[in-house]
Amino acid sequence: MQGDPIEPAEVKRHKGIYLLPNLFTTGCLFAGFYAIVAAMNDRYEAAAVAIFIAMVMDGLDGRIARLTNTQSDFGAQYDSLADMVSFGLAPALVSYVWALSSLGKLGWLASFIYTAGAALRLARFNVQSTVMDKRYFKGLASPSAAALIAGMVWVAHDNDLTGRDMVYGAFIMTVGAGLLMVSNIFYRSFKDIDLKGKVPFVIIPMVVLIFVAIAADPPLVLFIVFFCYALSGPVMALMRLQQRDKDMPPPPPPPQEP
């Protein structure tokens, strides 16, 4: 009717996704897929490098989303699925095609252990991410586990070692990385480092030396770094257990015989 108040027109809200962080997530997914294709074509060095590129992309998408305030549930789910391909399937298949296929059934079972470990690790992280201490990861993070496999393949290729030469080392590394991902061992996440704050001047030359070391021998240095990081969790867990045993009061003396 003429006298009724005019209702304001409804504003249409267009649903969409944030482009910038999801571009890096897509780059991570593409690098992981390329690693699988390269391994199928016996280009193992390219497959290993692609996994490391996927790690860089995965590290950038979250940071860019936080810096630009473009976090979303879609981005979190997309990132998790991309991680499963790049750090779950790709390293397992690269390891299998490169070395473990010569072990027959034992080889593909080892690759499956790694794949299942990555899937369980990502599912647990998605569930517990809101309640976990941000300074620590529970279990070895899937990108670090993938770096172990990729670094091993890259170092072996750089030293003219074939998959058959490294078959037992590949088996131990693949199964070990898979089990560490689902373990209850805590690893430092380094998310508490304040990149915006001031640091002593000596930190800058140290960063320069790190880049020089990586440039001098990228496969060896990267493999050593991630291998030491993977060992740091069990070592710190053993040290905490020893410290707890020292702090425990001694047991009471046995009762005296009458």
C-alpha cells in the first residue's frame, strides 16, 4: 500500500574465495603433482626439488593469509588437501618408484605406512589445531617428513647412487618418517619467533652463512637440516624422561623384618 514504509533493498553478498593465498596453495599442489609425474618418468632429482618447492609454497600461503587477513575455512581445507598430495602421496610414491619397488610387497607396504601416517597426522592437526600450543607440533610435521624423503633421493642422485643401492636406507627412512608423524613426540614449530621484532646484529651474518651453506651443496645441507630436526624430537623426549626420573623422589625403603 502507498502508506506502508518502503523496505530497504536486500544487499546481495557474493560468495567467493580469496585469490592470493589460494594461488600459493595451488602452487604447492602443482609441485606435489609434478613430483609424482617426474618420478614416474625416472626424473628423481626433479621430483625431489619439486617437493622442496611445494614446501616453500606451503609455508607462504598461511603467512600471506595472516598478513593480508584473508584466512578462511575454505583455505584451511584446501591447504590440508594440497598437503596430503604434496607431502603424503608424492614422497611415498617417489620413494616407491625410486627404490622400494624392488622389495615387492614389503616396498609398497612401507610407502603405504608413510601415506597413512601423513593422512592421520593432518587429520589430527586439523582437529587439535585450536587447542595445541602453537610453539610445538605433536608428531613430525608432514612437510618435514617429506623433506627427509626428498633430501635422501636428491643426495643419492647427486652422488650417483641408484635406488637399488639405497633400498634398505629408503625403507628405514620411509617407515620411520611415517611413524614419527603419528607419534606423540613434540617438535618445535618455531611459530613463536617474532620476525617483526629487533634482533642482535650477529643474526644477520649467521643468516648469510646459512644461505651460503645451502648454496654450496643444497641437497646435502637440506637433508642434514631436516634429518637433525627429525631426530631432535626423540632426543628431547628422552632428555625430558631422564630429567623427570631425576626429579622423582626415591622409592620408600622396604619394610623391616620383625
